[in-house]
Amino acid sequence: MASYHVYFSPKDDVSPEALVRQVHEFMATQVHQNFAESYRILRINDKANFESLPDFHLIVDYLSEEDLKKGFQGMKEHYRSEPHSPLMNMVSDFKVAFSVDEKPGEEQVMPADDSKGPNSNQ
């Protein structure tokens, strides 16, 4: 399993509830169009000693890194359209990361140091 992680907070003039509704609307299209396997939105309710952590964490799961790349290609074609385009104007503190599941007994291959993820121009 490969995952795309998005950390974000709503802009000051956007309610958290409106933002979450828009994320669900967008992600439903991604799953329906087979660009993603599943997703979940986490609201950070205790930042402990990590005060700079944004308010939400979206985790989008793909069956493989190849599926993640295909999903990003699909998203690149539609990111300026509804329901994604409103998201770009609703969020602040936008950070992303990528991960792969660590499975017992399997050696994971990490991307090269110059890898910038599936949305790079490489």
C-alpha cells in the first residue's frame, strides 16, 4: 500500500466543517473514478508538542506506488475543476508527504534521494 498524506488547515474565513465537506466531495470522485483506493480525514485534536502541525491530516491510499502515480496523473487533468478547485482557496498550511507500508519480512525500497514524489516533473 502506498499513501499520500496531506496536512492542512482552513483559512481564517473558512469553517472547518465546510472544508471537510469539500474534501469528502473531492475524494468521493477520486475513489469513484478509481484514482484512489480509499481515504480518511483526521482532525488533529491534540497537537501535544507539535503546535505547528496543521489542523487536518488527509490520508489517501493506493494499492501500489504505480497506482499512486496513475492517480496523480488523473488528478493533474482535473485539479483546476470542481470539486478540487475550491479546495485550493480554502486551505492554508498545506504540506504533503508520501509513504509505503512496512510489512514484516519484506525489505522496502526507498526512492532515490532526488525523488520528489509522483507530482514532480521527473
